[in-house]
Amino acid sequence: MRIAIDAMGGDHAPHAQVESALSAAAEWPDTHLILVGNPEVLQPLLGNSAPSNISIEPALDVIENDDEPVKAVRRKTNSSMVVAGRLVKEGQADAMISAGNTGALMALGLLVLGRLKGIERPGLAAIFPTLDNVGVLALDMGANMDAKPEHLLQYAIMGSIYRSKVHGIAKPRVGLLNVGTEAAKGNELTKVAFGLLEEAPINFVGNIEARDVLDGKCDIIVCDGFSGNIMLKSLEGAASTIFKLLREELTSSLISKIAAALLKPSFRRVRDRMDYNEYNGAPLLGVNGLVVKGHGSSDAKAMKTAIRQTRTAIGNGLIAALADEISGK
């Protein structure tokens, strides 16, 4: 397996990318990791004893977070993100991972790799932790702010294939993000989409309210990118706030500190179950190549999780399965 890593994209680049690559290369010797970026920056971080399954692909430019996505992809052709995408396009890599500019990654998927036949709008999929520890795949998480009912149908089909191929769920349950569980609830988008999903060859379980997403009531939740991104940021913010409040309360007095010490193992388990690092790696489903988005603040642990998920997707032939399934719809 050959995975190209945008080594210059992300809040903790390039250190997190290099550290994760070194760890992944040691654990999975069958995987060749291509660090794409400035060799003068990357080589010192790798050191003189880098394993043989890590290489550097030169790219001297970087797409910044405040760059306009389409212009950046078209003009910064020697950027680490674009070069990584070109490696996938030319068959020199089986997949690419980037924690950089989300909009630029979407533009790269469309402009460099192109859409799969039958797909109008690719969607960014992300895994959220659930109470049953299975997780829920949510898409679209922000690749497209607007959507048509047909796009939500395509997200549902692609999400079902992804959960089946990558996570081994035989008949994944698909839910539609909405303001109520009744079929007639919602705006025009969700009302029309509900009918399409009912007729689709998927395991559709109906509307799901945002408060129930983490309860494990479905394996896939579909929505437009605007709603999905709001849900993503709301869940991240709520989790962060809860942990901050707990920290304040558990250090507010001597008795609280004693109780906190006794409960520390339990709190650590809760933190680990809610840790986005354990679920990092959101595939851009619908483009003609495997493109995986890492969280912008991904550290080395999160980047290694993205590498692991990418390996699984490659091993299970995700892109070929999507192409075969979608083209027949």
C-alpha cells in the first residue's frame, strides 16, 4: 500500500505528520508512506535512520488555511496538497491524507481527481463516537454547504458502502438528520429526501434528531454540509465544555480533589471514548480516488489513526466498490 501524506498541512505540521509516519511505518511494514513537502524541513525530522518504507516527495509550496480553495489548487501546483493528489491521480499512490484546508481538499478532489461516474456532489464523511462504541458515520460534514435531495440519496448509498467495506457492518442503518422523527417533519430538502431514501436499496430507519445521533440509533446519518458542519462543531464544543466544567468542579475543593483521584480511571475511559483522535480520518466520498481529511488540529496520534483507516479502505477496495455500485444506480 502506498499512502501520500500532505506533510505541510494542519496545525501541527510537519511534526505530527512525520511522527505518525515513523510510528505507522514501524507497525505496518507493508505500507509505503510518502511524505509530501519541503525536503529541507522534513529530512531533519526523519533523521538518518528513517525506515525504508518512508520516502519524501518534494513540494515547496503550501496551501494555507486562509487561501481561497479553487484559486489555491489552480495556482499552487507545487503545494504539498496538490502534489499528493497528483500522486493518486497518476497511480503513484493508492490514497492521500491531508489535515490542511478543507475547501482546498474538496477543490483538489474535483479538479485533480474528478467525480466518480454518477456522483453529482462528493461528501465529507466523519465518524462520531456513540454509546454502543460502534460509532456513527455522518456526511456531509462540510464539503458542500447546499444540497439537493438527490445528493443526500447519494451520500446514503456511499455511506452504506463505506460502513460495509471498511467497518464490516452488513446492513448499516441509515438515518436522515431532521428536527423531528415524523416523516412530514423538516424543510423541503428533508421531506423530498425522506421519500427518496425510503425507495433506495439501503436500510433506511427514518428521521433522526440531533440529540439522538450519539445514542447509536443509526450507523449513518446523512445531511447537507451546512447542517452537518454545525452539528460537528456543536458536538465538539459541547464535549469540550463539559470536560472543562468537570475539571473546574473536581479541583474546586480538597474533597473534590480526593473524589477526582478515586474516579480518575473512570474519567480517563470516558475521555478516551469521546476522543476525536480515535476517530480521525474523514474520507471524501464520491471522488475518483481515495482522499482522506484529517482534523485540522490532528496530532501524531490522530494522524496515525487516519493512516490506519486509510489502510483499511485500500485493503477493502473502497473506491472500486463505490464506482461499481454507483455506476449501476
